[in-house]
Amino acid sequence: MATPPAIIWKDAVERLLRYRELIPRLEVALGKFSRRDSAELIQPVRTTVPLQKYNGFLGLMPAYMENDGVLSTKFVCFYKREDGSTLPATQATVVLLDPEYGNVKAVMDGEVITDMRTAAVSAISAKLLMRPGAEVLAILGTGRQALSHYNVFTEMFSFKEVRVWSRTKEKAERFRDSVSGPVTACVSVEEAVRGADAIVTVTRCTEPVLFGQWVKAGAHVAAVGACRPNWRELDDVLMKEAVVYADSREGAMAESGDIVLSGAEVFAELGDVINGTKPAHREKTTVFKSLGMGVQDAVSAKLVFDQWKAGHSQL
Ligand SMILES: NC(=O)c1ccc[n+]([C@@H]2O[C@H](COP(=O)([O-])OP(=O)(O)OC[C@H]3O[C@@H](n4cnc5c(N)ncnc54)[C@H](O)[C@@H]3O)[C@@H](O)[C@H]2O)c1
Ligand SMILES: O=C(O)[C@@H]1CCCCN1
């Protein structure tokens, strides 16, 4: 008989998940995904159920990695919150199953996984697409994703300056004061992004906030918010000028307002660049449109579970 599932709370996930172990596993998974070999990996575009009354969606994100023996699904609720709302933008749980028996092996907090794997994939996009010698990083938004992106970008790269923007100066200053390294709190998006080599957009906005006219030629943009086909973070000018990469082409075509409404073409997936089947246009302005994929959660959940098991077998 199957043993009862492990319940792994947020503080344990926080303790067990490390970027240095997560990033190489995500790179392998992105490459596998882009090979579209269903004997290796199956990950449909997520199913979304509207929660009309609450202006939100439930996303169901299954993934199966046959050779790795990993079967999982994430349940994530995400919302278009009103300005000033203190309710969370996303809440998530990851369920890990045994692919042979079908029983649940673990139920774990998905918020830390969502924060970290999203930031890690953006960092992979910067590793592949950002110009060498990048000096200035700008982060638009000061919420959970802003913090995880700040953490991994400053861990992986040596920026001389980090700027953040939020809709109020107080929020930008609060973010600046909450992190250990030097950060400039900006009062306008333009001030934050002018001359920046890397720009991370992690807002809950549904209209463009980043305009191409302010973006330095050759900059790399990791666009993480705006995950519905009628939501935007970037304007048409930027979308049309940039070489656009995505995590999943199908996901981007189904869910990204920045792509669907601008008519921009997805040039490649990150996995194509990792596999060497599409070039990394570092010399050009690049946009990585992140929507998030179930396989990123699967890889993260396996890592958490393996470490959790190793810790418990020593008790
Ligand atoms: N691509 C992915 O894989 C992925 C994963 C998780 C979250 N997300 C998306 O990333 C975004 C940020 O998520 P989070 O967890 O950091 O949320 P959060 O609520 O913690 O932070 C959101 C930030 O956006 C700001 N904001 C809210 N409304 C805004 C508006 N109209 N204009 C400008 N700024 C606004 C808030 O002040 C805050 O700084 C959300 O859109 C979320 O859906 C994407
Ligand atoms: O992949 C994810 O986990 C997120 C959840 C929120 C909406 C965008 N995608």
C-alpha cells in the first residue's frame, strides 16, 4: 500500500531549493521541452479556469518526464488585482505523483517554487541573450517576483547598478531598504530603464508599462507579468523591434497579450538556443516572454522532494 504523501511546507521548500542546483536542471528541462520528444516529456499548455467573481484564474499545469520518473501538476491561482489590493497575485501548490502507481508522493508549497523557478528561467534567458559586460539592471515592480529576480540576477551577474521602479516611491524605497546590496529607487519607468542593459518586468499591470522608445538598443528584457492574451506589459514598438524568445511557443501564442496583440513573432524558445538549433541574438534587443511551464515546477518539485527524503532518511 502506498505511504501517505509527504506534506512539505513553505519554510522547508525555502530551505531545500537552491539556485545553483535548480538552474542546471532547468536548463536541461528547457532543452528537453524544445525537442518535443513525447517519449521524454509531455507538457500541455496549461488549462485555465476563470474565477470571474474574483477577477482571477485557476491554472492547472501538469508535466510528465518519463525517463526521469517525474509526474506532477501545479495548481496556481492568479489574479488581476485592483490597484492597492493587498491580496496575493498568485497562490500555488505542487503535487508530485508516482507515475507507475498514480499515488500522490508529496504535496508541497508552490509559492517559493514559483518565485524561484520563474526568476531562475529569466536568469537563464539573460545568460543566453544579454550582452556580455552588462552593467545596469532595471526591475519594474517590487513584489515577490521582483525580489526573487533581484536575488538570482545579482547572484549570477556583476551589475554595477541596480534600479527599481514601483508605482509609488515609497514601495520602491521599501524594496531598496529590504535588500542587502545597493539599489536606486526610481520615480518613473523611464528613469529606471534608460541605458539599462537588462530589464525585468514583474508587474501585475494589464496595460503596457515599458515602452520601446526608452529601451537601449541591444538591451535584454525578461517580461514576466501579463500572462493573459488581453494583458500587456510591453508596447508594440518594443515587441516589434526586439527578437522575441519564449519558454513555450504554444504557451506564448495562447496566453501572451504582448505577443498576440502586437502580432510579434516568437523567434525561438530558450530550449532551442540551449539545444543549439536557434541562435542567441545577443547583439540585438531581445525580449524573453516568460509564461511559466509545468515542467519547471516538476523539476523544482523533484529537487525539493529528493532533498527532503535525503534529510528524513538520516533521522
Ligand atoms: N511568467 C511566470 O512564470 C510567472 C510566474 C509567477 C508570476 N508571474 C506574474 O508576475 C507578475 C508579478 O507577480 P508577483 O508574484 O511578484 O506579484 P506581486 O503582487 O507580489 O507584485 C506585483 C507588483 O506589481 C505592481 N503592480 C500592481 N499593479 C500594477 C500596475 N497596474 N502597474 C504597475 N505595477 C503594478 C505591484 O505594486 C507590485 O510591485 C504577475 O503578473 C504574475 O502573474 C509570472
Ligand atoms: O507559471 C506560473 O506559475 C505563473 C502563474 C501566474 C501566471 C503566470 N504563470
